[in-house]
Amino acid sequence: MTIVINGKTETLADNLTLREVIERCQYNPARVLAAVNGNVLAKSEYAAITIKDNDNIELLSFVPGG
């Protein structure tokens, strides 16, 4: 399937969960805010959401420090 992650087109296997996509992008799911097609999701939903072809995913990672 083809999806967009943070503005970049990616081709991934079908039937991946949002959590799997986050992990494949080498983010820690506990430190990421994710939106799929403009809808911000709770971390508790990441493993239950199946990503579909043409989904647009935005991942924001929070980094401690200043």
C-alpha cells in the first residue's frame, strides 16, 4: 500500500497497524503524537487502527530537554 508519512510517500505492506508504522519509522510509540487523515488519535488506539492505502499520517515526536 502507498501512504504519506509526514509529507513523504512511502510504500508499505498491507494490514499494518498505526503502532507498527510508528515502530517502522523508528519512533517510540510512547513519545509520539499521531494523526491519521487529520484525526489526532489517543496512544491507546495505535494498536487497534489499521492503516489503509492512501492514508495520510503525521507523526510528532516529543524530545525532552531544551
